[in-house]
Amino acid sequence: MTDAPEPADESDVFEQKAVRLAKRERLIAERADAAGGAYPVAVPITDTIGALRERYADLAAGAETGETASVAGRVVFSRNTGKLCFAALQAGDGSRIQAMVSLAEVGEQSLQAWKELVDLGDHVAVTGQVISSRRGELSIMVREWQIAAKALLPLPNLYTELSEESRVRSRYLDLIARERARETVVARAAVNASLRRTFAARNFIEVETPMLQVQHGGAAARPFVTRSNAFDTDLFLRIAPELFLKRAVVGGIDRVFEINRNFRNEGADSTHSPEFAMLEAYQAYTDYHGMAELTQQLVQDAAVAVTGSTTVTWADGTVYDLGGTWERVSMYPSLSAAAGRKITPATSVDELRALADEVGVEVPVKIMTHGKLVEELWEHFVGPTLTRPTFVVDFPVDTSPLVREHRSIPGVVEKWDLYVHGFELATGYSELVDPVIQRERFVEQATLAARGDDEAMRVDEEFLRALEHGMPPTGGVGMGIDRLMMAITGLGIRETILFPLVK
């Protein structure tokens, strides 16, 4: 019995690669008159492995179907015994079928070639009758076979869990070896499809906005800077599509959304990645309450698309309920209750800083403002206590320069953050559409930037010019796709991204 051994060291890998390269040279020599060298340009298949397994799910042990099928897959198990060889072929979706290569069916020369040339990890195409072995294993009794691609490096041990570092650095091996990795890719595709269905049902239009921008904006974050030789200017990888999507609303696209990549030149941890997928949506003539209702439906529809229910089971076995109507708590009252003292929009920076020092909260910003201190204190006192999905509403003005002031509560804005089991999943606004107030907010941000705040926004004249043409009352929402996957699967952010950035 041959498994997929984990190479003991680099010398072992080098030796195995040398042996496999020699086999490749033999394949080239034997295919001298065929196009494509050692590798065929294509192989004829009549069925997928998954389709055969579904069609013959109830085939009795030892039964023959009389059907001839051609399939292809990667060799993940091999056993060569005299006149009969066995191999397990694995398709990309993880489904497997047994290939039985016998002397009686293929002849002595072909059987010997199989034994000498086929290694674990190779892609092999086989043709033969579909049968069930005496042990009840769905099989192809091979009449013809060929190597579709030669693996020059050995696979990892398929029965030993890869380390997280190995999984994210060599995701292709993770996909071969681990069912959970394949399921996550499928789940992510289902999430994106679900989001688009929910938006389509509400008559939203999907658009694409620039990744390269002459000025970064739409969020408080440090950007990546690059250089355009054609325009002889510095450009920024976008931190958010917000200011362009709002231009679309000004132009009359009243319900608009985008699912695409954002880039923020910041730290990486279990919930943050410098490159991440983001959903942003804007709807004219509604507010942050309407966007909260939309977001709840988006998340719940996505959970149902992946798991069939709004009650999901995470990777660690935790059962988490995303169903029902989610609670809403206000930032200042909840912070006051947890801290044991009244904190309002009028509380001074000095008083907030004293409280932060008292409870050991470090504020990781160069420029301390009222709003930044309040949000850090809230994260310390209240954030860890939220278990159910919760909308935290009504934020400080100075940390939300693109948000409309609250219609009835002075000193706060109509903004919410959605928290799911300890992390922020989405944020929603009643958008600031008054260009005069927006300019004042931008100037305040520019002042902070001049004082050394790397995350502060700059004055965006083109965006202000768009607002001056009239933007209707609008609600907006932004939600990380990677974090939505975390909420549904319970995985860390590097596991939800197919190819995450690693050092």
C-alpha cells in the first residue's frame, strides 16, 4: 500500500524529483511523434467522477454495469500487487473513484508501464467498464490509460493535517488534501451568488469603480501608494469605493452596489488582511435603519445559501444563530452603563483619556480625539460582551466624516456597526449629502492629517463637486466578504481568503 508520504527533508524531495524527472523524460521519448511532449494537450472524458458516484450510488458489491466511461483525476492512493494494480483517482471537488488496472484487461506491457511510470500526485485518464469491486468500491476496470500530467514533486501526507502556515502558503496543496478547504471555496462562491440575488430582488445595479485613485478616501485608513509612469503621478490603491459609488447615486443610479477588493496598508491578524474583499451598497431615499434591515437580510440569505439555515455550525463545533431580528444598542448609553459613569458627546478628551489610563486602554493613534477615545473605550468595556448579532448605533461625529448628524441626538451621527461574536462585520450610514457640511468635515480631516494622522481623509474636490449637483437622501452599507465568511464558517480570515498575503 502506498500513501502520500511527507518528505523527511529537502534531500528526500530532491531525490524524488530526480526520479520523477527521469520518468518524464521517458514519457517524452515514448511520445516523440505526438504533440505536447510528455503531456497530452487534452484527454477525452465522458463523465466526471462525481457524476459517476451519483449515478451508481446504489451499485451492489461485485456488480458490473456494462457501461464504458472515461474519467480523469489525481492519483492519491496506489497499490501495485502482481497482476492487479489499484489507484484512487480524486477529482477537483474531492470525489474519488477506484481505478483497477489488470493484466487481463490491459496486457503485460501496459501493466508494467503503469507500475513504472505512475506516481502519487499524477493526473491520470482511464477508460473502462464501471463496476463495483468485491468490497463494494465504485471502480473503473481499466482498458486504456494515460498520464495527463506528471507530478514532479511528492504530495504531503493526506492523512496528516497540514499546519496553518503550510495551508495558506501552499493553498493548492491544501485544496488537494483537505475537504474543508474545498468546501470553503464553494461556500464563498455561494455567498457571493446569494448577495447578488438579494440585491437583484431589490433592483440594485452592480457596478465597478476604480482601484487606482488619485486621492484616497471613503474610509479612515492608511493607503498603499504606487506610481503611474503614464501619468507621471503617485496613485493610491483604494481603501474604499464609497466616494465613487456616491457619484453614481448623484448620477441617478438610485440603488447601486459593488463587490470588489480594497487595500489598506495596516496590520494583519485574525480579522484583518491588507487586501480584502468588500461589499458596498447605496440606496437613495432611505437611511441607516433601512440599510440595517437590508444587511440583516443579506447575511441571513447568505447563511441559508451555504448551510440551509440561519443557524450555522462553525469549524470548532460552535452553533451560532444568525436568525431573527437583531438587537440595536446605542454607543454612549451602553458605554456609560458598562463603565459605571456617564459618558456623552460633551465628555472632554482629558476625562476620557484619564478613564483610558485608569483601565489600561491604549489608544493606538497619534492624534487623540473625543471620538477615537470613546470608540476605544467602548471596544474595551462593551465589545466583548456582545454575543448575538448586534447593531451598535449612533457614533461620535469626529470619527465619521461622511455620515449625517443624528436627526434628534446632538453630537452623534446616524451610523451603526454590526458586531457578530466579537468582531465588526459591517457598517451602515445615513449618508452626509450636504456639500457645505461635507467640505467642513473634509477640512477638519485635513487638519488632522497635517498634524500627523495617517488615517485622516483629504479634501476631495471632485467628490464635493458631484455633491454640489445634488445627492438625494441616501443610506449606505459596507461589509467585508471575508468577515461574512468568518461569521458563517467560524474560520479565521486567512482561511476564508483563497490566496491570502503572507510574508
